[in-house]
Amino acid sequence: AQSVAQPEDQVNVAEGNPLTVKCTYSVSGNPYLFWYVQYPNRGLQFLLKYITGDNLVKGSYGFEAEFNKSQTSFHLKKPSALVSDSALYFCAVGHTGGFKTIFGAGTRLFVKA
Amino acid sequence: NAGVTQTPKFQVLKTGQSMTLQCAQDMNHNSMYWYRQDPGMGLRLIYYSASEGTTDKGEVPNGYNVSRLNKREFSLRLESAAPSQTSVYFCASSEAGTLVKTQYFGPGTRLLVL
């Protein structure tokens, strides 16, 4: 069965500092991995995805994520956080041969000025 | 393009009442989904429609029904609302195919069942 875990309910970081939001997954077969962001009172917006190829994936708004097969992780990173990055971030996983995407519980990111 | 639209934005129901949540997309996507979002639980799939004319149960289908009216529209019906169905409901759509695709989400419907 597929599953995804976001071990931190909340991440606090100062503006200008690097940020990391963690995600680990479990699937049979090769994983498809996604990050989505949700701003208050809005639907989820796609940030980036890993399907195959380079382990470092670059996405919207300066975010990137690194696929680590041995650690079954797909952590979201940004070199320099902005206050406007404050939002709820969801990791999601699907797998080859499957159809459904499973979402993590979400991690709330607070960036302090 | 409006993307994915949902109506209504907010709704308050009494236990036992029925209602239909509407969803439409203008991206010519074949696949559509209904999720509910509850604090600490992320998004859980209620029903999905891989293509026009087909619907399938997701993780939490009990108490819900869906209709894929045409390629653009996918509605979610609560026949007899219960307080446990208080949640935020999101509709999403994606391109066709058996492989996992990027999903595009609507703004959500906040439902309170008293």
C-alpha cells in the first residue's frame, strides 16, 4: 500500500534563512512524488514533481526537492525563505501502474520577518 | 481560463439535509476528483472519475454519491448530511491516463453540518 508521511506539523524559519520541509514515502514500484502548496482559503497549487531522471527537481517560486531513493524521501527546500512562503505544504505520492495520489497530512510553514 | 470552479463556497446544513456540491473545469481534462480536507489528516479521496462515464470509490466514500455529468462537470451529493461530514471539500482535475498526473484544484467548499 502507498503512504506518505510529513513528520513535522509545523516548521518555523526566519526570513532569508534556508528552509526544509520533510517528506518520506512508501510505495510498491517506482514513485511519482509531488509537492503542493495551499495558501489560506485557497485550493492546493502544484509546486513541483519527480517522475524520473535527475534527483534534484526545481519548481515554482524558487523551491526545489531532492529525491532520495535509499532513504525514500522527497524533502522540499528553498535556499532563502520569504515571508510570503508561509503556507501549508503537502507532499503526495503515486506509483507507476497506479492511478490514485495519496497526500500527506501537511506541514505548516511560518516564515518570520 | 477559470480552471476549476466550485459552488457554493460556504454552506451550513442541518443533520439529515441533503445538498449537491458542484464542480466544473475548463481545461479539457478527462479525470476529476473529490477530496475532503480535515485538520491533521491532509486530503482524503472521496470519489474519482477517470474519464467521462466512469466513477470509482476512493478512501472515504460512505455517505456520498457522485455524478459525472459530462466531461466538464463532476458533482458530489450528500443525501443525508451528518456532523462528521463537516469539512472543506475540494474538487480537482487532471489529464487522462493510467499514470499519476498533476492535479489542479478548485478553491474549495466549506461545509458545516449542525
